[in-house]
Amino acid sequence: MLTRRHILQIGTPILGLGVADFLRMQAAANDEVQPSSSKKSLIVFWTNGGMSQQDTYDMKPEAPSEYRGMYRPIATTASGISITERFPRQAKVMQHISLVRSVHHENGIHAPSAHWMQTGRFGPTLARIAPQHPSFGSVISKALGPRSPQMPAYVTVPKSEAFGYQGAVYLGNSFNPFEVGADPNAKNFSVPNLSLPEGLKVRSVENRRHLLKKFDTLRRDIDSSGTLEGLDAFKAQALEMVTGERVRHAFEIGTEDPKLRDMYGHHAYGQGALLARRLVEAGTRCVTVNTGYWDHHDNIEKGLEEQLAPLDQAIASLITDLSERGMLDDVLIFCAGEFGRTPLINGHAGRDHWSNCFTVMFAGGGMKGGQVIGASEKYGGGVLERAVTPLDLLATIYQTLGIPLSTHYDDSSGRPTSIVDTGKPIRELA
């Protein structure tokens, strides 16, 4: 007779993953994530490549032209705070937004810096780019789990960033992000991992699940027809996600009011933000919207003209929508990249990598809005006051979401490792 323990050792390829993998991940997720009373969620806008702070959130209008760039600052609803004229929508909701203008770390290369900002720690080098530590999204997934058990705890839209630092590493595959795998702005948007093969009904999948639970024997030819072979479901929640009405409905962005979709904007940033709102409303804990590549070494104006307006619309619409739904205090919004850009415009009309001082944005989550924390030097070259590290940012996020900062997890060598190490929450935001 095959017991549950024997089944865990089999690995028969059913529903696109081995039964062993499915049951093992399910058991791991159930055992490791304790129910959390926290109502908070996180939505991240990740500006892969590094957004220019001088042209967005930390302008230098009195600097010479080769530093200040092509945009003018505009006033906002927060007294004394100005931002780029390309962010007019955020300017109208600045009372909800706080800017941290003094973030810094000590690396100007994409991969190590992306790792540093998303894990809080320096790790990879150009010679060894594999991730060394889990992303903050995976830490959140492990520490809190989803707010609804049917939902994935951590989602990336449309997929995880190219460097591979949005994963769980030694926390385990159960805490990797669920990748949407498609553009929410596409006309016929659907999530590949939630689509059943043609001719397969939800009821038949549910029956198969009940069979797996009730019978202690398995036939290796149970799906010799191959009907289920191509179903790429998500780790421990594979069957629940595919058959669960709550999950599938959360991803059905086409059911939204067309006027609301218009408000967010018909582009990947806007519809990604709207999808993120739907997901956290349904119970997802953390959603990262990856917003393309911001590495503007050449002709930065052209690149920013394509990206700033959609990002502005997405962020401002999300803030407005969450506020109108009474959700803003429970959803923290975070916008950041791996670093900023050089104060001095280069000979190709672009800006290069700059980690000495750059800006990140927070909104919602019960944080104080309408303020600036820290300051950069006259031309933005370094931190003038209130230096903030990546670990400080993560400590701020974790504390806001209700994760104890004393939390430790065993790393790949079995050594207990702090989720924040020396990081301290930004007290001005509390």
C-alpha cells in the first residue's frame, strides 16, 4: 500500500508538476506560514535600470543646464514640495506621497545593485550573478502569507525582472513569485498559468484532486492521454488557483468598469497597477509591477517621454482608487529601482548609473504623506542629510506590514539570518 509518505517520493507528472512536488510544497507552505492578523499589503513599481531622480522627484532647478535637465518643477498639493512637470497627476495627490531623497549604496552596476535594493544586501558580482538572498517580496510571502488562502501571496506583473532577484532563494520555492506571464493591457489578456487545456473542465480537475486525496495508490499512466500534461500551475497552490473562482476572478481585469480602466490608462503600467489593486483586494499580499527598462545612457529625454507619463498615471490612479475604496491605509505603495542617474548629463545626452544618492517614493500603508525625508547635495551628487540604506527601506516596509524586525530565517548554510540586519525603519514615515 502507498501511504502519503510514499506518494511524496513518487513525483508522477500530473497537472504539469510532480505529485511529490505539489504535496511537498503544499505541506511546506502550510507548515511554515502562520496565519497573520495583518491587513496590510504592498504594491511595488520597480523601475528596472534606474530612474533619474533629477528629472522626477529631486529636481535641481537652480543648477547649470548640464545638471538640471530639460524639465521644470511644478508645485504639488503638499506645501513646499515640487516634482517634475511630467508628474502632474502625482502632484495632485502629493498629500499622500512621501519622498526619500537620500537613499544610497556603494555599487553602480545593475545586477549587484538590483540585488542590494531588493534583498537589502550586496551579493552578486559580474563574475557570480546568482542571487544570494531572498527578495523582500519573498520574505513578505513567507512571513505573512496571503490574506486569503486561495490567493498567491506574491505576484510579479507581467513577469519577474531580468536579473532574477525577485525570488525566494534559500526560503524555498513555495515563496517565489507567481508570474502573471502576460501584459494586462493586451486586448485578450489571460493568465497562461490559470488556463485549463482545451476540452478540460474545472469539475474534472476538482475530481482529480479528490482522487489524489482519497486514494493511496497511483498509476503512472493515469494521464497517458496527455490531456493534463501541459498544465503549468503554480507550485503549492496549483489546483486551488486553477479551480478557485476567487483567483480567476481577481485576474479578470476585463470585468472592471471601462471608465476606471481609462483612468488608469491603456498601457502596461496602468493596467498592471489596476491588476495589482484587484489582486491585493482579493487577498494577495505583495504585487510587483515591473515597469520596463530605465537605463537611459543615451538621449534620456526620449526615454523619459515614453515612460514618465504612463508611470505618473498609474501611480496617481492607484492612489486615488485605493483612497476612494477606503483601502489606502492598508496598501503600501513603493516605487524604486536599483539606483538613480548621474547628476551630470553625459556627452550622449543621457545620464549614467549613480548609487551615491537617489530617491524612492512611498504612499499609503498608513504612512505620513506630503513630506520629504533626507536631502541631496546642491547638484545631487551625494547625501546632504539623513542617509538611508536599502536595509533601512526594507525595515520600513516590513514594520509597516506588521512583520517583526527580529525575524530570522536560516540561510543556505543553515545559519539564522536577520531579515533586516542593521537596517532601521525610517521613523519620519511612521
